[in-house]
Amino acid sequence: MIKKLELISAIAILGIVFFMLAGCGADPIAEDITSYMNNQMPSVIELQNEYLSALNTISEAGGSDAKAVASELKDEVIPLSDRLIEAAEKVIPATEEIKALHGKYISAMTKQNSGLAKMLEGLQNNNEKAVTSGSQIISEANTEYTAFVNELTAIAKAHGLEVKK
């Protein structure tokens, strides 16, 4: 079970990169992505950082105590994930392209949440299959999240925006 719990740390590694975008002009996509990252997403990113910090706490503890990990997931991580998703769902970009991109962010975060819930179920019931399934879902979510970050960067650059990490 411990090896499967190590996948949680992969989420922490993929923490969202906060982009400061500059240089809009009359490009509606450029204006929207700038507003999206600089005005709409900071509170979401703050919640994501809290969420990642809670995940790191589990990873740093080594994940050897299934009851402690289950407790941390139930009491800290999953509630933070729920709040993160709620906050992300309140963000409404102006353009269809950025709305679609943001939908991918929500999808990745929702999938992570689902994987964590499955992992919690497995830990609570001493079900290795459920823990493994949760880990696989989290891994898929991490792939989706990486694709979101890459697409965000590509769209920003395609619209002449400077991306600062």
C-alpha cells in the first residue's frame, strides 16, 4: 500500500505555475487569458497551494500508517480539494477558448479528487485494489493537469504574452 501512496506526491510536483502575463492589445484571447491568470485564478491558486501543502504533509510522513493517511485525506486533503473545485467552478472566462481550457483544469482537479476519494475508500477498508485504482486515477489526473499547463503556456505564447514563472 505504501508504494501506491507515493503517487500522491506526484500531484505536489505538478503544482500550478502562477503565470504573470503582460502585453495584451486588442486580442480578446490575450486579454481573457491575462484576466484569467492575473485576476480570476489567484484565489484558486492559493487554495491549490494549501491543497498541495496538505498532500506534501502526507508524502513527507512517508505514508506508512494507513490510518493516519486516511485521516489526513478525509479531514484535510479532500475537503481542501472540494473547496478548490468549488472556487474553480466560479471562474468564468470571457472567451470560448479560455473557457474550454479552464474546463480542462476543473476536469483534472475533479479527477484528482475522485482518485483521492477512491484511495481513501481503499485505506479505510484495507482494500489494496481500491488504493491502486485511486492511484491510477490520480496519475491520469496529473497527466491531464500537465496538459492543461502546457496548453495554457502555448495559448499565452501564441497570443504574444510573456509568461513568467
